[in-house]
Amino acid sequence: MSGINDTVEAYSPVSSFQSRSPSLRYDDVVKRYEKLMWRILGGRSDANIRFVELCSLLQSLGFEVRVRGSHHVFRKEGVEEHLNIQEDGRMAKVYQVRQVRNVILKYGLAEKNDA
């Protein structure tokens, strides 16, 4: 998974997470994203996906984010859909996690990210 190091620093909520965990290594971040990807693709814990983790995962998949108020709109070249993600407390909204899963599966982003 390339670009994760850039993503961790680019998205401020994860940077704040990293500052709370000074011993966080690149391998730990990779494992965390892989685990999160499997949780999303598995579809059994849609209500337990943290907002900042979902946003960081989308950025690691190559999506660009535009923030307008509470709306985080993610776009990627070659992906027709725009993903509008909003925070529900500290968690991502369940239906938005489903939308992200559908886009990942439709465009094969999980496989592209592993290569």
C-alpha cells in the first residue's frame, strides 16, 4: 500500500492520533489500514468504523478530499461516484460506510491498493 505515509500526515485527525501514539511505525499503519479494509469489506461492523479512519483510508486509496462544513467530499479520477462522508459523533454513518464499500468493490480498489 503506497502513499500511506503521506496520508497519515495529510489528514489532520490522523496526525493528531499519531501524536498521541509516538511509537506508531509505518508497519503499524499498514496493518491498521489492512484491518480496516477487511472490516469494511466484511460488512459486519459498519456501525463501528471511526470517521477519521474512514477518511484516512479513502485518502490512502487515492481520493482527494474537499471539506465544506461537516461534509467531507471525496473524489478520485476514474471513479464516477463522489463520496460525501459526515461524522456522527466519532463514528462514520452506517450508510456512508456501505457506500464506501460499494465503491471499493465496484472499482476493485482493494486489489489496486495491495499491488
